[in-house]
Amino acid sequence: MQIEYVDRSHSNCVKYDAIKAKYGEDVLPAWIADMDVKVCPNMLEAFRKRIEHAVFGYTFRPNEYYEAIARWYEKRHGFSVEKNWIVDGPGVMPMMALFINVLTEPNDEIVIQPPVYPPFFNVVKRNRRQIVENRLKRVNDRYVMDLDDLERTLARRKIKLVILSNPHNPVGRAWTYEELKELAQLCSRYGTIIISDEIHADIVYEPFRFTTILKADLENVIVLSSAGKSFNVPGLTNGYGIVPNEKLRKLYNEALEAFELTTPNIFGTLALQVAYTECEEWLKALLEKLRQNRDFAYNFIKENMPLIDVSLPEATFLMWLDCSNLGLENPQKFFLEKAKVYLNNGADFGEPRGVRLNFACCPENLKKILESLKRAYDLLTRFGRDFEC
């Protein structure tokens, strides 16, 4: 099955149009986590049929929808999900916000693991909870969880929630069963619930494997996911959770009803159902294209910008660039001004010395982006801070 890249300009696209409107048409956007590919043809055909029906009234999620999720987890991830464990929602982050509100009180402390997806910071702070950082460590060119630090934190503070990014955004780790089991046992010992954001579960590269936190624990874990990232439909606002604990599930469903969030989006639910039943071959082809881009970007940076520390992503279509060795106060600002490349600002992830690169674009654009970064890098390393200014 073919993967087709598209020019997304002039489509009210956040990735391109919003950035070019603010910074100029010559800027190369390489930031927000969606892809420059057309959706699976099977999904597009399902959309066409729905559009031809020409009625877009209230809808519901049919039994086949939940069966598709359960079969997907069984087939792709080797875990048997009971359909009554599945809860609905408008997307991973709104669902996370609801769980935070029903499982904690204002000023309660919640652990996150920077550098990490910026909305994790926002959802804690905007709901008047306190962030406790359990920062990742870089060991032998690979990021790992600092579980010794986490245990000290759990032992001396009353932490109700740990928010996990699995696979991790932005460092690209596909956490192993052993890592997740140790994390789950630690949290269980202290009565702490884990909310696992598994939205990137299907973007994992051989020989690595995705492991759901559900394999490590059932009572104290909540999984949140959607088809948004893997099948490039994040604008269709649909998500789901897997919550084996009946008490936690009941609290969440009551909150969902209280906020009148039970009516789904027609195309969001249709997209997930088609994705999980008819688009596996498309996903396989996509992963190969992404792997090629990943390898090209990684090798280019290692060979041409050696002062930038980069780890080969095991998962996601995102690459974390640690620019500590460049001596820049704001590497995102530097590369925007000197390379005309818009990257995600590491400060938003809790690490201002880094930037995040999205490599899910056509190879020609990726080459332009990397060559532009290299030109700025070369001038910086040749002339130092004089060039930065």
C-alpha cells in the first residue's frame, strides 16, 4: 500500500499555516506532532460514504467500535481487553483532565517525567494541582526512568498520580516490560495510580516493541489512547481509555456525564473503527517510510552536527535534540532566526537546552530542514556567540 505525502499549505493547518503567518513564508516548520501524509484510502472511502449519506446528526459508538479496540490490543499488543473496561472521551488530554479532577484535589501533587509532552505540565497546573518532576536520565546514549528518585519522592510525599508517556514523547523510548513492571510495583506499593498516555503505541520500530502498562498492573493503571497519531487524524477529536478498575471507571464515567461529554464526533469514531479494522497494511507501509526518515535524520545529525546529542528513537515520529553542548540560551530561537526552521521549544518540555524535531514529512522537506539546521550549526561552531547575536 502506498503512502502519499501532501502539501498542507493553505488548509488552515496549524503546523504550516499558523507558523508561516507568524514568522514568514520562508520558515520550514518541523514541530507539532502530526504527519504530512494522506490517511489510509480505506478510511477516506468510509468518509466518502458517510458524506454521501448527507446527514450528520447525533451518533453513538456501536458495539463494533469497542470490539475493534479490543481486537486491536489483542492482535497488535498481545493483551486481552474486556470491552466493559473501555471508556469514551473527546481525546487523550481532555480525558486526562477529567481523571485528574476525580482522583485528586486542588494542590495535590502529581508526578511527570521531563523532558515530556508539554500538555502534561499544562493539564496539571491549569487544574490547580502541583507538579513534581521525576526527570529522565540519559544512560549510555539512552533515556531511562530514574526509579530511585521516584521511590524517594513517593516515600516522603503523598503522590496520588504518576503520568506516564508510553512510548515516550519526546525522547522516543518504547518502555520495556521490565521497566514498566518495576514502575507499576513501585507505584502500587505507595498507593499511586498511573495514567499511561499510549497514543503513540503503534509507531514503534523493529526490533523494539510496544508494551502496554496493562501488562504490568490492572488495579492501579489507566490507559488513554486514540487513533489520532498513528493514523494521522488528531483533528477528529476522539479518544478512549482502558480502565480495568471498576471504581476508577465509575468515577470517570460520572464526570463525563456531568460535563455533557458523551456525544461523539461522527468522523472521529468512524476513523478509529476503520483504522483498527481495515488499515493495518497502510500502517505497516507508513512505519517503513517513517523508519527511513528517522534513520536519515539521525545519521545526518550524528555525522554533521556532532555537538548535538541525539538518541535513535525507538518509537514515535519525533526526535529529541539535546543542544546543551552548543552553549545556547534558547536553541529553538536560534534555529528559527538563523536556520529559518521552526522546531518545538525544549523549554515547553521542561528542558530549555533541547528542541524537538518532527520527521514525519516528505524526504525532500526533511533534507531541506536538516541542511538548514546544519548551515546555522556550522556558522555557530565556526564563529561562536558572535554569530548567535
